[in-house]
Amino acid sequence: MKNIVILGATGSIGKSTLAVVDLHPDKFNIFALSAHTNWQKMLKLCQKYQPDFALMTNKDAALKLQNALDNNTQVLAGSKNLNEIASHPQTDFVMAAIVGAAGMASTLTAAKAGKRILLANKESLVLAGDIFINTVQENNAELIPVDSEHSAIFQCLQSGKSGLRKIELTASGGPFLHTPIKALKTITPDAACAHPNWSMGRKISVDSATLMNKGLEVIEAHYLFALNAEQISVVVHPQSIVHSCIHYTDGSTLSQLGNPDMRSVIAYALAYPKRIYSGVAPLDLSQNSPLEFYPPDLDKFACLRSAFAALKQGGNAMGALNAANEIAVEAFLNHKIKFLEIAKVIEKTLEKIDNVKVDTLEAILDNDKNARQIATQLL
């Protein structure tokens, strides 16, 4: 029986993780759950799973949860306590599913404690890739990617990297794949959040619409698989059936396929190196529409171009890219800027910030703060 901590339990990844756990009550126990403000949903989860700990990073939400609970679950408040449950001696696996830079510290703490980390928080690698990977290695932690694309690469590379030429991440293209760039000037937040294949939170849905999500995944792949920018490419695949490919020098290509459902990769990460039932329907290619593949339009999806540029630049550029994106996306969702201006804020932030090496957590956090200030001024 493995004790599971789900950081970001009320989000889509948290929901999918709990769905897999429900299928295997003999293998997994929900030890702790965290959320930000949705105490009503957390209350229902606590009543069903009765975890040892329930943490709300919002203190008012924690108080409301505490007053409503009638079981032995201990309610914690504040983001600092995320580190406590992530590194708790009884914790075995940590699902790191907090969106954005807010999830970095707890994920790094889990690595220091030598836990198995089911990584759905790509920002931990984008902001602090070298520190994070070194911490995993030094403390014998396990790092299993939960993004469908990185899980596909991880699965395809189980035989090793001998003869590897490059990896290719697939991108759905989001809701605006075939939308002319002129029409993107008037896109609303609701339209940007209407993803054709995946049900996700609003921030990550906008990232998918701009292809910044894929850009962050390119940077994540750089750290996960120790590859340079020239060994990573992106292909747009609207059906989201082929989850990624690896190409070898002998002309061979391996790929991992499956229906677009996060329960598959979550089940793989929970049971690795074994496989368990996920609840996902088997893939029947004969019943699917033809599979399409396109090169990404880097003029229309300038955020992906900026991500590759930041990776090649190195140093603090990747952290600045992420910080500027979070500021710009929030502004777009609040109707303060237009859709195409997200990419402009990011580009101008990267132009204004000095490129320096960041090799301490303090320097990373300072760079994040500085980039956010620059992006906010640009708004």
C-alpha cells in the first residue's frame, strides 16, 4: 500500500488521479490532499477519502474547511505547509499538480526527501531545471513525468538512448489551429479555454491555445531527457492520439499512442515499472478519423518560438519566459489585454531582462520576481 499526496487535488489532474486510485484501493491510500480556495470540493474529497491531512493554501478557505469537517482529517493552512506534507515520512508518492511557479517549492522539497514525484508541474523544471534534476539524483528520488507527451517519450526510451537522433513532441494545436491570425485579434478568454480534446483549467487551456504549453514542455524535455534544443522538435497533431515520437539514426521511429485521457499516464506513473488498469477505453484506430500532422506556424504561435529561443539562450531566460507568460495570461483572462498581446508581452520581457546564470533557488526566485515586474510594467 502506497501513501499518495496529491498537490492540486481539486484540479483536472487531481480528479484523474483519484479516479485511478479508486480502481485500486488495495494498492494506494490517499494520505494528503491540497488545494487553493475550493474548500467545498475539498470537503467532499475529505469525506470520501478521509486523508490524514487536507491543506488549503488560502487561510480563509482552510478555516471554512475546518469548521465544516466532522472527521479526523487534520486541516493545514498556507503554502509553507505544502512542504510538510510533500516530505512527510509517511508519504510515498507525490502528485505534483499545482499549476505555475507556486508548485515549485513543494516539488523540490519532495525531491529532497527522496519521494517518487509524479510530475505534472512543468514549471519546476522550467524555473529550476538544473537544481531540480541534481536534487532528484542526489537524494535517489524518482521522477516520473505525467504530461502525456513526456510520458510517451519516457515509455519509448525504456530500452535506452543508443542511436537516438531526436525526440518529437506532439501538439494538438489547440482551438485555433486553423484560425487565421487576423481572426485571433478578437478571441475571447472563453473561446481560448474551449480546448477540443482536453478538459483543463483556464490558465493551462490558454497556454495550449497559444502553444506556450508546448514551449514549456520543450524546456521540460530538455531537462528530463538531457537533450539540447536541436534534438527536440514539435509537430502539430490535432487528434491527440500519437502522444510523441522518438527518432533514431537508423531511420526508425517509435511512438506511444492512446486515447486522449490523462488517466493512462497517471496509472503508468503510479505503477511504474508495472502497468495497471486505468479505466481508459482501448484505442481502436479503425474507428478513428485519419491522423493528421502539421509543422507548427511559429508566426501565429509566437509563444512556441519564444520558448525555443529562451532554451537556446539559457540562464535565467526560461524562468523569465514562464513568469512573463503567467502575468500575460492572467491579464488576458481578466480582459486587460488581447490574445495576440500575450506573445508580445513575453517577447518584450525577454528583450528587457538581462541574461544571467541562475544557480541558486534565491537567484531563481529573484529572477521570477523581476520578470513579473517587467511584464506588469509592459502591460
